[in-house]
Amino acid sequence: MPRQEGRSAAPSAAFGGTRSPGRLVAFSDAVFAIAVTLLVLDIRPPEDFRRLFHGLGLLWPSYLAYSVTFLMIGQIWVNHHVMFDHIRLVDRLLMFLNTLLLMDVAFLPFAASVLSDAFHSGDGERGAVVFYGATIELAAILFNIIWAYARRGRRLLGSTIDDAGARFVARRFRVAIVWIGAGTLVGAFLPLLGVAVIAAFIPAYWLPIRGERTGAG
Amino acid sequence: MPRQEGRSAAPSAAFGGTRSPGRLVAFSDAVFAIAVTLLVLDIRPPEDFRRLFHGLGLLWPSYLAYSVTFLMIGQIWVNHHVMFDHIRLVDRLLMFLNTLLLMDVAFLPFAASVLSDAFHSGDGERGAVVFYGATIELAAILFNIIWAYARRGRRLLGSTIDDAGARFVARRFRVAIVWIGAGTLVGAFLPLLGVAVIAAFIPAYWLPIRGERTGAG
Amino acid sequence: MPRQEGRSAAPSAAFGGTRSPGRLVAFSDAVFAIAVTLLVLDIRPPEDFRRLFHGLGLLWPSYLAYSVTFLMIGQIWVNHHVMFDHIRLVDRLLMFLNTLLLMDVAFLPFAASVLSDAFHSGDGERGAVVFYGATIELAAILFNIIWAYARRGRRLLGSTIDDAGARFVARRFRVAIVWIGAGTLVGAFLPLLGVAVIAAFIPAYWLPIRGERTGAG
Amino acid sequence: MPRQEGRSAAPSAAFGGTRSPGRLVAFSDAVFAIAVTLLVLDIRPPEDFRRLFHGLGLLWPSYLAYSVTFLMIGQIWVNHHVMFDHIRLVDRLLMFLNTLLLMDVAFLPFAASVLSDAFHSGDGERGAVVFYGATIELAAILFNIIWAYARRGRRLLGSTIDDAGARFVARRFRVAIVWIGAGTLVGAFLPLLGVAVIAAFIPAYWLPIRGERTGAG
């Protein structure tokens, strides 16, 4: 009974070895929700209101960065829950790795603003897509590390997932690394196509998985 | 028993078909609360403090945009809860539709700032009201889509609402589309009147419904 | 059994007459937490880093506005909980009144920034204290209205408080109106003294009440 | 039965003597999550996009301030939970002390922005590290005061920790005062080394404690 042991004795109990992930998940959700809502602060109204729709149209890179990043963080939120639905215990190292992941996700509003500024200015689009893609790639890598760590010997997993399921999740997380990495690489040469490849990752992960049984099935 | 089936087997369990809406509601609430509180960042103190009240008075378009948008998001929050009080299961598509709704609501601080800037500058008021109204209209449309999807064959609804109740909610959501649409249209010609029509939607939805039995009844 | 009745039948169930305050409290807490944390965005680093401590010292009006407003919203948070510990049911009107209260509290970062800017510029301090005090006074008035509405015929109160207790809370809320009103009035003539009177309200409400039995008693 | 007594009678029940810490912890978590996510707003994209990576490289002080402060607040969040895992009752004074702690943590984004601006400008680095370190030191001091107050006569502690455990936590919190104080002092002479000492505090508190039994043990 690892969880009970972690809280039974001092000084072990004081800085507990392991604990249930409830608070970690709540804290992560708050960071995701705030990061996603801060994105709008980067969109600034046009200066000239006499040609308002023209001005609003020129803001397309901001809308692009806003919507791709919003949906991407939404995606990250969903996958974070998928992962922690099956993680029953968290230890210090897992908490630290999760903090690194949050630090990367909370950095995305900056990467998004570099992206939209580059397309606004017409310079540095390639570099900006690489910078933006690399920030998302880091999140994908951290997902893989966290899941691999939690799976090792099933130490931190609950009984809601069997080994085949855990392998299936790991495979899906590995696909993310390749996909986002490919989009970043493409962006180094064709920036808008790179953004499109990265954005295409979103519906691929939202749409039902072939063969997945749905609640209505 | 869709919910149990969705968590029973791998790989289905891994990226679960359906789940209860608790976390989706908590995440949505957080986005609503943040969006509503970020609105104030758009109100900037006047430059000249020697005639402070004069300067504060000139900020009326900011106060108008702040209060209408705040109460509108409050309204959206209430209606979101009404909807998810009766939705017992969420699947991927519902989660995606809800993310689109959040993306639209989190965009409202920008639309509000376009609105107040237009009235400050005295140019582009018509276009700004149309832009602002269209953002709210999109939220109304997404409410209708989400509810229609959840009702279809009562697949995702719980037993807390019967078919008559579900139809009643649907009718109310349809009224929102017409009302906000009308306000947006009016705003294309008479901007302040358009804002007034949109704002009038708020008390209409807050005030008790004729014939509604209250807890004290 | 008002609560059950409110959920039993359609269309009443659809937009329910009354409900428990859990979500309203959670939403309010989120707005308080965000408003309080946004305050820091108004403090800007000095321009000249060669005389850093001199520059940091000149920011005293920002620190003053930050700390008084932070502690005041902390106070409002505590009192909001005191109130909703005893409110067992919320209806539409109560939800609307609470939204007005949140709209006022979320406006405080702006009022605080008017206050600090006035003291920075050396102009308009009197007006700024009046504006700031009036924003807090409105919160105090809304507290009184909400409590009076909830108490009327004990319609919305739970059994955790008796009539004497409800009167006691009402009296305390009335004191807030007088106190903040007095500070605002003083500020119209002696701005810093006005801020001091308003700030003195905070320890008065944090310190234990004479005669209050504590958990250790 | 202190908790029941605190809610039993009026007027004591009205402004209750003690209560369980659930809401205080949730409110604190929200402030930590918001403060940590606001940090990114201080990083501004470079002006010149023709040499984007050069410009992004020049932002290193912003990345440094972002990551050290993010991880430090993450650390504070973990330690706050360790503390309140064992605090079963909170009274007014504890709530006030906790509000002071939150006020200090919510101030950290400003201190971080002073730090990065100083390194950007090349002036005032020493003063900025002292200012930044002092803000963290104040948090460390408040942790010690809150824990000492909660431990006194075990008035507010639960049975999840024995006296040895409580002493162990107190010792760990005292180390924080010395460590951060030393880093601040070093920073008064060698600013980057001071930041390094402060940053080194983070892994020291994240890494497992020697002799700590983990859940897998």
C-alpha cells in the first residue's frame, strides 16, 4: 500500500514520498486555462478606425497564432487528463517533470506572439515557426518522458489501464514527437506550410480514433 | 452503460470514448472567470490628472464595453451550467465543440476593446459593433450546436431533464441567435442602439421566466 | 423541499429556480484570485537602472495601492465566504447581484491604478481617492443588499445560522458602508488620510472579534 | 471539538473562529497558478525580425528570470501543500498570514521583471538581485511564521504529523531562510552568482530527501 506508507511516519510523512495526483491536476488545469486565456492579450486593435475591417483583416497572423495555440493547449489539456486518469500516484520527480511541462506550456503565449509578429513584419517567419514548433515539440517530449517514467514497472499507474493500453498511449505520444518535429522542420523552409502541418495535428488528435469504441457504440 | 464501457478495455480505455463532464465544466469556468477579469486591463487611466473626473468621464466607452461584456460572459457562464447540468456524458466531439466555444468567449476581451476604441476614436463604430456582435453571435450558434448534438437521441443527456425540457432549452438558445443577430444588424446602422439591443439580452435572460416555479413558490 | 422542486419538472427544471451555491462560490473565488494577482501588472520597473533603489523608492504609490487593494480583496473574499457559508440556495436574482459584486471587484485593479497614477503625478489625488473609495463602497453596498435579500424570510439561508447571527452579520456589513464612506469623504479633502482610513478597515475586520469564541477556546 | 463549536452558536458562528483549510488552499493555489502564468507577459518579442535568433538570444535575462521564478513558485506551491496537508484548522490570524504570503508571491512577477530589466540594461544588477532575493526571503520568513504559529501547542495541526515530523518541517523551512538569504547577500556583490545560489535552492528541494521512503520502497 504505497500511498498509506507515504503518509504514515515522520519525517517521511512530512515531505511525503508519494501522493495522489488530485492537486497536481487541478494546478495544471489552472495553468492551462490561464495560458489559453492570456493569448488574447497579444491581439491589439488596429490604429486606424476609419478603415476598420481593413485593419482587422491585417491582423490575420494574430488570429492564426491565437486559434492554433488555443486549440493546441486544449489538446494538451485533454492529453494531460488522459495521462493522469491512469496515474494514481505522483512522486517528487513526476511533480518536477510536470512543472517543466507547465513552464513550457505557459511559455507558449510568448512563442505565439513571436510567430504572429514575424508574419506581421514579413521578416523572420522561418525562424519564428521553428521557435514556435520547438516550444510545442518540447511539450511533446516531456509528455513522453512523464509517461515513460510513470509506466516503468507500473509503479505509478492505477488499475484502470492494462499494459496494452499503456503501450498504446506511449505510441500515440511518440507520434506527436514525429509530427510536431516534421512541422517544425518544414517550417524552416516553408513557414506557412509548417504552421499548417503543426495545426493538422489538432484534428488528428481530436477526431475519434479508428476502432475506438464510443459511448454510443 | 456507455460510461463503464468507455473505461473498461484498452486501447479504448486509453483515450476513452466518453467521460463525465466534471473537468470540462471546471476548465470552462476557469476560462470564463479569467476572460471576465482580464476585461479591466483594457481600461487605462487618463493621462491628465489635473482634470481627473473629466478624464474619467471620457472613458465611458470603456465602462460600457466592460460592463456589457462582463454581464454577457456572466450570462454565458450561467447558461453553460444550465446545459451541463443535464449533460451527463461528454465525448470527443462535444469536447472539441466546447473548446471552440471557449476560444470564442476568450476572444471577447479583444472584441470589447475594438468596440471601446471605436467609440473613443469616433470612427468605425458601426463596424466595431458588427464585429463585437458577431463574436457573441458565434457563441450563441455554438450553444445551439452543442445542445443539438447532446440531445440527438438523448445520447449524452442525463435523466434530470425530459424531452419537453430539452426542447424548451433549445428554444431559448434559438431566441439568443435571433436576438443577438438583430442587435448586430441594428448596430450596422445605429451603433449605440445595436449595443443597447445586445445589452437588453442580458436582463431578459437573468430575470425569472414567466411561469417558472421558483424555489420559494 | 425547494431544491428538489426546482429540479423536478420541465420546463422549470431546464432553467431551474434555485440551486446550491457551490459553483457560484467557486466562480467568485476565481474572479477574486485573478483580480488580486492582476494588480501586480500595474507596477512597472523604473526606467533608470543606474539609481535602481531610488527608482524603486519612487514607486511607493504603486506599492501602497497594491497592498491596500490586495488585502481589501482578501477581506472581501473572507466575507464572501462568511456570507455563503450560511446561504444554502441561490436563485436568479441572487446570482445577478453576485455578478454585479464581481464586476465591481474586478474593476478594482483599474481604480487602484488611477490611485497610484494620481500620487505618482502629484495631481488629482483627492479625486482618485474618491473614485477608489467609491468603488469599494459599492462593493460594501452590494454585500448589504445580497445579505438582506438572502435573509428576507430566511428564504435562502441554511440552518447554520440563527436570526441573531444573521442580524449580527448584517450589522457588521452596515459598519463597512459607514467606514468606507467616511474614508472616501476624508479622502476628498486629505487624500493620504483617506487611504489610511480605508486601509484601517482591513485589520479591523481581520482581527478577532471581542467576545468571539475561537476554536481553541 | 473546536470545529463544531466554531459553527454552533451566534454570533460566534457568524464570523466563525476556526474552519477547515479547504477554501484557503484552493484560493492560494489559484493565486500561485496565476502568478506563475503571468510571468510570460514580461517577455516581449524582439523588435528586429530580420535577425530573429540574435534578438531571441538577447532575451536571455528574461528566460532566466522566467524559469527561476516559475520553478521557485512551483516549489512554494509544493511546500504550501506540505504545510496544509497537516494543518487541519485555520483561524483568522492564520488566514491573514497566508494572505500576506500570497501578496508576496503575487509580487514576484514584478521582482522578476526588475531582475531581467537590470540584466538587459547592464545597470543595477546587484540591486536587482537583492530586491528579487529579498522578495523570496520574505516568503521564506512567512512560511516559518505560519508553521510556528500552527505548531504552537499543536492547536491547528492534525494527527497526520507527529512532533518529530513537525520539527523536521520547521528545520527545513529554516534552511530556506539561510539559503535564500545567502544567495541575496552574494548577489549584492556578484549578481549572477547570487541568482545561481538562489536557483540552486530549487533542485535541493525537489530532489528526494536522503532517507526519505518513497511509495515504491
